Amino acid sequence: MTTFVDRVELHAAAGNGGHGCASVHREKFKPLGGPDGGNGGRGGDVILVVDQSVTTLLDYHHSPHRKATNGQPGAGDNRSGKDGQDLILPVPDGTVVLDAQGNVLADLVGQGTTFVAGQGGRGGLGNAALASARRKAPGFALLGEPGESRDVVMELKTVADVALVGYPSAGKSSLISVLSAAKPKIADYPFTTLVPNLGVVTAGSTVYTIADVPGLIPGASQGKGLGLEFLRHVERCSVLVHVLDTATLESERDPVSDLDVIEAELSQYGGLDDRPRIVVLNKVDIPDGQDLAEMIRPELEARGYRIFEVSAVARTGLKELSFALAQIIAEARAAKPVEEATRIVIRPKAVDDTGFTVVREDDGLYRVRGEKPERWVRQTDFNNDEAVGYLADRLSRLGVEDKLMKAGARAGDGVAIGPEDNAVVFDWEPTMMAGAEMLGRRGEDHRLEAPRPAAQRRRDRDAERDEAQQEYDEFHPFQ
């Protein structure tokens, strides 16, 4: 049964925003007290958080679909809806988040590091928030925005200072078990280690972590054996330790050729050429192993490697190896640049930046793209004429109509607002603002106006009657 997973695909869905409420306050002796619809609640986010107690992505392998809760809709009496609860997903230290194309979105290193995998939708405004001096009684509210849905790939790259690499059964698990308190599985057959093991080593005043990477074989960088699955776990290390078996029972192998094969695989994988190397000749407690170590040591030293002869079983040579690794790691840590305080970079928009674009596509359709227009469309209830008119006013004030005219749009041309897979398409009329006004002065309820004098009411009534008679005579000239 699988107990360790270091690569999963996560389907994150943030919560939808709650709809705003369109309501009019009513009470005794005051039946029309004005709009009192509350705002909708914000949808919950999907947030990845580094948790040191988590060591595998196994939970997301079994349950890859995760969704945050939705925001609640607003209600009358100015009651706003409850915000959706954020969904916190703990991930191991060293998790890399990528998009579907393989681009790195976040590299999560360090306890508490966070990344928002899905942004919750905004709540819609109620008609109380939409009221103004001109729009005293809006008969509509804005819809809540849908939450962001995104598919991401999470890869775990072990955060360790030292990586032990070598052929299967070279003694890497035995070595980490005597250098640290880690207790990996140890046996006398290949591929005993199926998952990376981590151990903590203390050498003087230096404390560092050491990782036992599953055995590499020729072709590992192309996916043969277990190498490709676990080579990513050596990317963050400060030093690579080649563990060579000097007492191998395979006649066609020898420690030098093993070293050449592993170096070739590391070179093909890439990104590790700058890491210092140390060679450990293991199993020198066996007479044949000691003799072979003495034979190959001059050749390896001639290549520039620092050599250590050890025996994990007899526990010889371990102290020298441990302190040598501590010295290299201390130097690597000292050479790292000091992290500067986070700087806030202010990038003001250009004076001619309208926040949206209008592009004429090959089929003659004019497509409007921009954060504001697309958000306004998502929040509009197209079953409500007043809400549609409000959207038209907003787009006109933003300058969408002017830009369409400059782009060459004519009456009746198709206009789409939003991406291709989720756009609102309509036939454009240049007099968008005037057409919207034909719906009436949105949000003005004459029942909420101050009472007019009797003489004014008579004059208005007579004017309406004369206007109606004039229209009748115009369309019925012979009656």
C-alpha cells in the first residue's frame, strides 16, 4: 500500500461569493423606508500552508478535489451574508506548486509559508450599498462572483543539506541510520529504500539534515528504476555524497564505474554541477572491501574527490565524515546572501491605461477584455432590466463605448465581454447610454419623493395627457 507520494495534481475550487439582496425597508406607518438589502459574503480561499509535521502528499493523492465554502447571500434589514470559510491545506516543507504547463507558481519552503491556490469570489453588493442621491431605490442587487477554480501540480523536493546517492544496496540506509537517529528499512536486497529518508546530524555546533535517496541505476534520469521519481529530492542539498560499495558481489561492477554512471545520470538531470562532492567508500570492514578501497583511492583522489573510508556496521570513519560534512555545510550557509527585508514596489498605472482592451477578431467580433468589465458582467442579473441598464451605464462611463467606436464598431456588430469560453455576447448599439435610459431613470421611485403641490400635480397630469394625445394623432391621422 502506498505510504509516500511526492507528486500529485490538486483540483482546487474556491468558494463562490454570496449574492446581494434587493429589499425595501417596511414598518408600521412607514411602508417604503428605503433600500435595506445587505451585501453577500465573500467566498472562502483555498490556501496551501507549509506544516513541518506533514511529510508526504498522500492525502491529496487519495482526495485531489478540494473546495472551500461559499459566502452566504445578503438579507433585508442591512444584514450582510456570512463569509465563506477558508480551506487550509497543510503541505510538506519543500513543496513546489506548478500550473498545468509546468510553470512554477510557488516554492513553499519554511514553516508557515502560504500560497493561495484558489481565490474566493467577491460578494455582491445589496441595493442599500448601490443607493445614491440619484439612485434612491435600486430595484436590483449585484450577484456574487464565482470562486476561482484551478488545477495545480504539487511536487515535493526534500529540504536537506546532504544527499546520499549511489547504487541500490550500496549502504546508504545503513549509513544514515548510524549518523542520525533515523531508522530506515535495511535489507540485503536491491531497492530496499522506496522513499527518501531524512535524518538530523549534530557535529559540534553544526546541526544539519541528511537524506537517503533511493538507489540510482543507469537510465535513472530518463525514468528507469526509481531514479526519476526521486532525483528531485537532491536539488536543494548543499553537498552530494557518493556512497560506493567496495564489497559488491556483482562481478561486472566496480566502485569507479559506479561513480561514473551516477555522475552521468546527475549531469543529464541537470542543475547539480555546482554542488561539492564527497566520496564514501563503504563496507571497508570486509577484507576484500578494504583491499579494493586502497586500490581505487589514488585514482579517485587524482580526480579531485575527497575520500572517506567508512563502515556502517563497524561504525568506523563516521566521526571524520560527519565533521567534514558539517564544515562544508557551514561554509555553504555562510556564503548564502543575507535575505533583505521585503520591499514594497509601487507601479503606478500609465495615465492612458483604461484597464481594458478592445480587439477585433477574425470573424468580425469585437472582444472586450479587462478586470472591471468582466467582473461587472459576472455580477449582473440579466433577468433584471434595471440591472442590465446599470451595467450599460458603468461600461459607458468606463469608456467601453468610445473605444468600440474608435476600433471601428458599427451598429449591430457583435461584442463579447470576457474570455472565449465564458463570455457575454450581444449586438452593440452606439447609443448604449441612451438605450439604457429608455428603461427609465434607474433607482428612482417616485413613491419615495417628497409630495408635490396640488397645482404641480395638475400641470404634470395635463402635460402627460397632451403628450399622449399628440402621439395618438401622429399614428392615427385619419381618425
